Amino acid sequence: MPGKPAPIKKSPAKKAVDKAPEADAPPAEAPPAEAPPAEAAAPEAPAEAAPPAEGGAAPAAPAEEPPAAEGSAPVPTSAPLEVSVDDVNDSSLTIKWKTPETIGDSGLDGYTVEYCKDGTTDWVVANKELTASNCYCIKDLTTGDLLHVRVVAVNPGGRSEPGTLAEAVPIREIVDRPKIRLPRILRSRYIKQVGEQINLVIPFNGKPKPTVSWLKDGQPLDTKRVNIRNSDRDSIMFVRSAQREDSGVYEMTVKVDSFEDKATLTLQIVERPGPPASVKLVDTWGFNAALEWTPPKDNGNSDITGYTVQKADRKTGEWFTVLEHYHRLTATVSDLIMGNSYSFRVFAENQVGISETSAVTKEVATIQKTGIVYKPPEYQERDFTEAPKFTTPLIDRAATVGYTTKLLCSVRGCPKPKIEWLKNQMVIGDDPKFRQLSNQGICSLEIRKACSFDGGVYTCRAKNAQGEATVSCKLEVKQTVLPEADKEKGK
């Protein structure tokens, strides 16, 4: 059983080898070309009876059961894509390609690589066995030959259309592949002003001496405007006096045989913009004037970065700048003088500078002399009236007989509330033993040299037109306890 797959793969390879000369050989030679596979199959083991089946012999019918079940004959694949040179030296050539777009249900057995010398039609098969890889190295070549190469995909349906190299490849040693070393300053947009000189040096590598070509926007360069000088190591682009039409995308190509490298650089030649297309006076009121303008028709090949607005008194004619680097297309000029008339003009600005000329308003803004009557704004007075409210309550206290103590609380209200102190629900009044104070909402009751009789419940009551509030606390007056020794001395 392990011997069966090998003949299946060998048979398409032999067919590919046989069919390669058929493309150029006369039809009469086709039958002899098929004879060797039949002879080669004869001495093989019975397990290799499958190869004649692919050739169309009747005994091979059981091996062809899957295609027969499909109900149609196998179809060749499409041509391999993007055949190109991967490497070349003085005795070998490496080719690479991409898988065909259409492979079909019958699958892909492999690829055949063929080559012929330039000027002949004798195609030689490079690989005796089909290769499954998308890359193949053709060896034992003669230095100096110029070869055409093609790749053919093979499946049970036969050979595909060939994928061919675009150009013939010379067989010789490539010492150094071409490589452009674009300076960092040229990797982004390169900007110059109109009239300036352009002198760009772009180095590259490559041996033997590469071929250098230039394109501008996909078209050949105009050598009357742009001078190109090439050496073995660099290419110089020179423009004596840059103009707007020199702007564009330049493409440099360095080529050694079939190898090449490309680089693109973008030149932008800029100058000052033109003035705004128009400017008009939209409205005038009080000490203000409203202006409106449109962008310039010529932006100098660069984005507009802002506008400069100026005013001039008609009496003096002197221009004064009122707005710089202004980004909008409308503006209001304020602080104009009553009784004067004004003209306005606008300049456009880009990265090079402001426009040489400006757009001037045709209308004149006249600030009228009108009587001014100042009417102060009317404000509705806020009602700050508020019923009394204690923000800090009284706290229960304990006092000692013979010592002065003080009760404190705080209250707010509008209008200022009247404060009364009560002891055990009785108004204290003007009793000289008590001192009552009220300052900035802080209420205090001082009890001088308290005695046992001064204990009780004290209440602070605040009243105004909006209402009243009370807060209470308990005061306890304690008698000092003397030690026994002190009592005996007292006796």
C-alpha cells in the first residue's frame, strides 16, 4: 500500500516532461514521446498499475473512481501568477510565483519550470519531478546566457497556461542589488518657495552600475525644467528656479538587470497667496462694524493659515491692524470713535507670508453721533427676612458654688431677633446677678458666683416679626467637698 502514491505523482511529472517538447515538436513525434512511460511501468510491481490508468488505459478504471463520481473530466488550472526573479548568479537562477487563481476540484499536483535561450524556441524542463513549492532554483546554467523562463501548473486535467517572466534574465553574478537610500528630509513633503533653487542628492547602491530613471506624476521628466545627473552612487535633481508647475510626485527607479528599487518624493512649490476675492461691510451699529469676506482664488499652492484685518479713519487715511492670524471669514471691529468714518481691508496669509495686496470695502462705516441716556438696570430686591433659628444650641452644664459660669448659644434671623433669657420658664429680666449679651448672633448668659439656688433649666428665646425659637439646657450647681482634715481646722 505505501508504494501506490509514488507512481501517481511520477506519472504527471513524466507527462509534463514529455509534453514540454510537444509544444514545439511536430505532431508526428508525439506518439514516440509517450512510449517511455509505458516501458518504465512494465518492470514495476503490480501495486504500480495505477500509472497506466492516468494515461487512459481500460484496466485503470477502478483507480479513477473519484473522478468518475464527479461526472465530468478534470480541467487544467489557470496560469501561475506573478512570476518573478528571486535571485540570480553566474550559474543559477531562482524563480518565484504565486498560486493560480483557479485550481478546480481535481486539485494541483505541482509545477513544472521551463526555460529557453533568448532567440530560440527550445524549451528545456528544469525540474524532472514536479515541485509543490512556489519557488525553484534552476542550477548548472551558463554564465552570459539570456534566458526566458515560464512556469506551468499541472493537475489530473493536464498542463495549465504558462506564467512567463516579463523579461529575459541574464545569467551573471549580481554583486549588489539596487537600493535607494532616500534622505530623511525627502520622506515627507519637501516644500520650497517660488524662485528658490532645488538641488537634491539621492544616494543609492548597486553593482554593476544601475540604470536610473525618473518620472513625474507617472510621466517622463521635462529635461528643460529639471536637470538630472547620475553617477555610480547617486542621482542629483537640479532646478535652477523653482516654479509652481514643478510641484508633483517624483518617482526614481534604480535597476540592475531584473532587480529594481523605487522611491517617491513629493515637491510642493509655494508662494504668497492672492488677496481675498471680496470683502463687504455687512452692518454698523453703535461703535461696531461687521465685515464678511471670501477666500482668495489663488492660495499660493498652500493652505490659508489666517487673515489680517485693518481699519483706516477717513480723516487721516492711516491703516491700523485690528486682527492678526484670524481664521474665520467674518469679523466684528469694535471700539470705533463716534462721528468718524472708517474703511476696512483684509489680507490673506499662508506659510510663506501675507498677500501683497488686499481686498478693500467699497462701503464706508460711519459711527453716528447719537444722544446717550444711561438707564440703570432695575434689580428686584431679594427678601432676606427669616424667622429666628438657633444654629448652636445650649449645652447642659455643671457649675461649682462660688464660681462664675457662662451659657452660650448662637441664633440667626432677619430682622434681628430680640433675645430673652428664662430660668425655669420665668423671665430673668434685669437681675444684677445675671449678665446678658448678644453680639453678631452670639448669645451669652453669665451667672456670677453661682450658688445652689441658681441651678435649674435655662432657656434662650429669640423673637422677630417672622416668628420665634427657643433652646434650653440644665445647669447643676455643686457644693465643693472638703477633706476631713480641713473640716477639723475649720472648727
